[in-house]
Amino acid sequence: MAIATRELQQMFSLTAEEVAKNRDRLCELDGVIGDGDHGLAMDAGWQAASKAVLQLDEVEVAPTFLFNTAAKAFLNAVGASSGPLYATAFMRAGTAVKDKHTLSDDDFLDAFRAMAQGIQDRGKAETGEKTMIDAWRPAADAAMEARRTGANISACLDAAVRAARDGCEATRDMVAAKGRSSRLGDRALGHIDPGAASAVIVIEAISAFLTR
Ligand code: ADP
Ligand code: MG
Ligand code: MG
């Protein structure tokens, strides 16, 4: 199945809807170990990105331009740390599919992996530091590993969702080494990281979109 700009527009609006449904829960999670705005930040960012990409002409606009448009809109809408992290993710996804008009399954997986790598390069977090990377990194790795063993794209994204959920759950037992909650030391123990929780929602939405 080739994925074109039209499908990517749908992916953005579906993800924005799922993030919006979880806005309050994400703020509550961030209220425990951060400043309580993560749901508002993610909701504002995904709404803005979704709105901006839906305004593009699906026939004339290539996926790279769509991802770059999403990056700009997300960055402009979000003042929190998640803004530049997701903006970089979208920009990298755009670079990964440069010059393509439609995306093959492998192209899409390249873009997915580039999102995780972009977040990691921008935020300089490693796994184990209680950030969204604890969901994104294992998710991207699981998707690529599934692909290497011959899985189709839905199975790859299923594997990514499972890895993201496990990674998010694992943040409960971590002390934060990056971001606002790193100031809390041991007091962050016992609580999942809000950015990892929102990453699960985003990855679930991408997976749901692909298996629709
Ligand atoms: P802020 O802390 O500025 O209010 P948000 O509430 O939007 O930003 O996002 C907080 C989340 O950002 C954290 O839960 C964590 O997952 C993520 N985060 C913070 N710093 C980094 C980083 N350097 N690398 C990756 N993720 C990070
Ligand atoms: Mg916050
Ligand atoms: Mg904040």
C-alpha cells in the first residue's frame, strides 16, 4: 500500500484527535513530576500541525513538504520542551522521504525511525533517563527489527506499540536525568514519564491509522 500526502493528512488528524482525548490525563501525569502542561502542549502542537497539513493541497504537496509544515506549526504552537523535540521529529521524517511522492512501507518505516532519531538527537537523551525516548527508541528499534525478519508494516507498528508501552511502563522505576523532572531525584520514582505516555498515544495512533 503506497502512502500519499492524503493519507499522511489523515494520520495527523487522527493522532491529533487521540492526543486531544488524553489531554487531561497527560497534564495530570506532568503535574506529578513536571509543571502540569504536557497535555496542553501536546494538544496545541498536534492540533496546529494537523490543521496546517490539512490546508495543504494533497495533489501538489509531497510528503516532505507536509512534514516540514507540521514541524513549523508544532514549534510555533508549543512553548514547552516537547515543541522542539516533535518539530525535529517531523523535520527528520521529511528528510527521510525526500523526493518521494508516495511512500512505500519501507519509506514509511524510515520516516518513523527518523522521528525517534530526531527526538534523540535534539534532546540528547538515552534510554533509561525517564523521557519520551524510553518509548520512542524501543518502538523504532522494534519496528525495524520486525521488518528485518519479514513482518508487514502493520505487524511492525504493532511491535512498536508493544515496545513503547513497555518502555513507558519502565519509566516508573527511573530517576529522571533530562528535563524538568531531573530536579526531583528519587521523588520521581513510582511515576511514569508524561512524555513517554504521550509517545505511546502517538505511536498507537500511527499504528491504528496504518491498520485501519
Ligand atoms: P516542559 O517540561 O518544558 O513543560 P513538556 O511538559 O511538554 O515540557 O514535556 C515534558 C516531557 O518532555 C518529559 O516528560 C520528557 O518525556 C520530555 N523531555 C524533556 N526533556 C527531554 C530531552 N532532553 N529529551 C527527550 N525528552 C525530553
Ligand atoms: Mg511540562
Ligand atoms: Mg512547561
